[in-house]
Amino acid sequence: MDRSIAIRCGGLSRLGYGLGESAHSLLANSLFAFAMLFSTEALGLDPRLAAFALAASVLWEIVLDPWMGHLSDRTRSRFGRRHPWMLLGGILMAVAFHFFWSPPPVLLSRPRALFGYLVGMNLALRTGLIMFAIPYLALGFEGGADSEGRARLQAVRLIFNMAANLVGPALAWSLFFGDVLSGGGPASPGTSLPSAYARMGAVFAPAAFGLALVAIGMTRRAIEDSRSEAAAVPSIRRRLRDELSEAMCDVSARRVVAFIFPAHFGMVIVSSLQMYTYIHFMRFAPAAKSVVHGMTMVGMALGAMQAVRLARMWGKPRAVRFGTMLSLSSGAVLAALGLSGMVEGGGLVGAAGFAVLHAAYWLGSGIVLPTATSMMADAAEARRERAGLRREGIYSALFSMTQRTSMAGGLMASGLLLHALGFASGGVRSSAAPTLLFAAMCLAGPALQAAALRFSRIDGRPR
């Protein structure tokens, strides 16, 4: 790396960079945590239809990712390549997030129109998230002077992601989704009330925009005036195609993609099903949901804190392997205890056992994600050293595309699983459904992560 570039990037404020992730995480993870519940339990859509609506918008992100990476790399501005897009994306994602949770009342009795509204607002929200996230991720790829520095930045990013999750989606269970008593009968979960989601959107949208503005301001020292750089001659479509092909031909980048797709696919399934598990299998009270959900964020943050140290001690491939095995073993033990009846029903001992073991699953994932992300950043840096080309945007887009594709697949798989296990719009069809749901949550995700490690060659062993 050119020393002058390393020095400028080294001045990137880790706090400011982390706050950018908090802005993105607060909206993206709230959407991910509650959109399926909102669609099925509050609006009454079929789980398969809700999953399709969410997956379709994620597929739009996959189309947009490489274009955004390319445009970010090629932007000519006195404010640099990344920051103008981050500002525009921050505005759009906050506005769209607010309106996603507040469909016009006239649509509530018209399922097709409601479905169209959810898809349209989700597309707008996803566009804003990508406009912010891809330049932001590329900023982090540029911000480490060496392999360990890139790993540390990605660990910081995940820690701030989990911090936003802790004060956002986790706390939302208590702030917005408290159980509702009606007519002396049993309490109804707050997740069945559309107004609760609207309140969440009204609070989280401006909070995220404020965090984005602070992050943009605190990372301004990383701005490089790019107006003097020569523009490339080929058409944008050809340049994009060629750059994406070059990244895909990079063996190191390909191995990261081969691992992160199935591994993240499994994490998406766990994230989707755990929300239903809190309600239908563990039967947690709202405060318990906040604590248990918060523990998953704490576990993942602790994993991210250890990721750099483990990568330094063992190397990044072995650190990824250790995190994967930790997630797999935690899921297997939790499944065994749950299916034997030892943690079911939301009692204090059962809740504690569930919280600790489920947090251990996410602790392992917290080691895996930032380490794998920094490996993609390493591949981008190696490309720059070989060819002298700035391609952090396109490499970050490739990584993001992989995550988006796995997210779309994981969401679709979750919707199909919910339907197959006995969940339908308005309730649960089968008394066995909660137990089957619990088993799927514990085992499906870790098994996919283990399979990813086995076949991706990310551990460096010959196959």
C-alpha cells in the first residue's frame, strides 16, 4: 500500500466508523427482526407471501450492489468517493423505514394492495441502505494499513452493529411490543398490533439518520478529493462487468464467497426463526424477550472482540474454523436440552439456559463474520498491490452481494419452513409446530455453517 494512503486512512476515526454501522444496523436489523412478524402476525399475510416480499427486496439489493460499488469507486467529488453517497443513502433509508411500518389504513383490508405497498417501501428502504452501506464498507476496506488493521476495523464494525441491536431490536420488545390485556382474557402479544410497529419506526428512523450524520462528520478526515482523477473510457456497463469478473476470478475472494454464502444463509434462518421461538416455544414475557434477544447481541459482540486476537494467534482461517465449531456445538446442546423439555416454557432456569447457549451460538458467529469480512478486504488490498487499482468498492459490493443472496435464500427458506412446520397467517395450526420450530432454529443454521467450512477451502487445506 502507498504510505501516504495508509497514513490518511489510518486517521479514520474508529468511533465514527462504528457509529456508521450503528446507523445502518438499527434500521437493517430492526427490519430483519420484525418485518416477518409485522407481515404475518400484525397484517395477516401468509408466511410464504411475506417471505417472498422480503426476499424480492433483497434480490433488488443484489442487483444494486455492484452498481453502487462501481459508482462509489468512480465518483469524482471534492467530498471524496464515499461520503456523498453515504449522505444520500442516509436520508433515503430513514424516510423509507418510517413509512414501511405505517401503511395507509385503507390497505389493511386489501391483501394484494398491502403486499404491493410492502414490496415498494421495502425496495425504497433497501436502495437507501445500499447507497449508505457499500461506500461505508469500502471506507473500512481502505481504512486499515495492514491485515490486522483491517480485521480490527471489521471487528469494531460488528461491535457497533451489536450495540445498535441491543438498544434497538432487543429493547424494542419492552418499549413497543408489551403484551396487551383485553376483556379479562389471556394477554395478546404486542407483535400483533400494527400501531406498535409504527411507533418503532417513528423513533428509530430519526435516530438512525442522526447517527449517520455524526459518522459522516467524524470520518471526514478520510475524504480524498477525487476530482483530479482521470475518468475511464469504456462504458459504465462494460467497466462494471469487467471489474466484477476480475474480482470473481480472484481465488482468495472466491473462497470467501464460497464460505460466507452458506454460512450467512444459516445465520439468516436462525435470526428469522428465533423471533417465533421466543413467542411460541419459550413463551417469554416482553422483558425476557428483551434480555434474551440482547444476550445474542452481547454474545456476537464478545465474539467480535476476540476475533482479532484469535486471528493473530492462529491465523484467520483457523479463527473462522473455531467460531464455526463453537456455533455448531452450542446449537446441538441447546437442541438436546430443548427437545428433552429442560428449557421449554419460559421459566427462570430454562430461560437462563436458553439465553446462555443461544448467545454462545452468536458468539461463534461474531468471530466468523468480521474475520471473513477482513479476508475480503485483504483480497482487495492484494489486488491493489498487484495491479495498482482501487477496487475496494467492487470487492465490498461482491461481499455484500453474497450476503444479500444468502439473505434472500434464507428468508425464503424461513417462510417455507414456518409454513411446513404448521404456522399460518393468524396463528399456529399444529400443537407440534413450536417444538419443530425450536429444533429447526437450533440445528439448521449451525449445520449450514459447518458445511460451508467443509467445502469452501477457506481453511486452506487441500480438498
